[in-house]
Amino acid sequence: MNLKLRTLIALATVIMLNCADGMAQQTATQAFSTIPRKVMPLFDDNARLDMIDYFNSNMSNSTQNNYGGRSRVTAISPEQLTLKMTDASDCQISILPDGKDGLIAMITTVASPTPDSRMTVYSSDWSRDLTSSVFTKPTLSDWLTPEGKKNSATVETSVPFLLISYSYDPATRTLTLTNNTDEFLGKDVYEPLSGYLLEKIDYQFNGKRFNRIK
């Protein structure tokens, strides 16, 4: 029996078990295997299954994506799957426990050249974008320290935009946003502002939405 067939059988088994138990959540692997092309056009169904097969078989093989590059799955747990999409981009697919089927958080990070992320939260079947009801993206003022609030005009003039990377930890349900703007602007430019901007902001998912941890 080839790897792809074994993976299809395993996924079918998970789906049947979920149907038998209405409280069961889908896994991150199952979510990745069913992601629509309109959400992630980089891969077709076979490519996604191949990447899962290679990882589960402890193989370091990469898979050709639809844009001619190479991609591979780098980590899998029941709650999370991470993916090297291209040489300059990564993706983290996580299951957010909501007491039902689980929401799906997809974090895409691009090196531009400094890491910058975007998070979208979907319903369990990928049919609805629920981001706005689950997470409020912080504005520049949210990143200001107490001293930064006193010098907000200086910050706004000196920092044209922020480059922020996202990472979600399923074990603690914590979403960490890390400020990478210093890497982009350079230490000479950023150093005078370093006391005005936070290095990171943490949020915790409470089953309904991400709330900032004070």
C-alpha cells in the first residue's frame, strides 16, 4: 500500500470518528488536507497529501508547488501543522478550541526581508472568514510604551509602518506578536525609538476570541 493511500485511509478514519462523536475536533492535518484552493492556491490536493506523507514517514523530501517552487511540512501535532511554503514564506495552521468543531487559524509569515505576518481565522470547514469577530489587530498606539505615548508624534514620523510576526502556541492558547521593525529600519535609526515601542504583545484565546494579556 503506497503512502498516499495510507494517508487517505487515515484521514477517512479520523473523519468517521469525528462524525461518530459530535464533540470531537478535527486535527490540524485534517484541516490542511481539506483547505480550499481559493484559500491556499499554492497547492493542489495531491501536493498537500504528499507533504503529509513525507513528514509522517520521516522523509525530508519537498514537493513542487503550483508556482514551480518547493514546499514541505516541517511539524505536525494534533492542534498544529507548520509548513515551509517557499524559501521566503512559512505557514502555521492551528486549531482553536471553541467547544464545537474548532476554528482554524492560519498564520502566514513572509520575510520581506524582515518577518511580517498575517493571520486569518476560519470556520471549521473553511467556509467563513471569522477574523474580525475573533481578533482585533493592534494599531500603532497599542504598541506604544508609556514613554512612547508621550512621544507619539516622534514615533509616527520616524516609523512608517510596523513589521510584526505572529506565532500561536496551542499548549497555552497564546498568540504572540513580535515587533521586528528594528531589523528593517536598522539599529542606528531604531535605537532612539527603542524605548517607545513594545517588543511583543501577547493574546490568549478564551474559546471565543483573542484577548490581550496585560
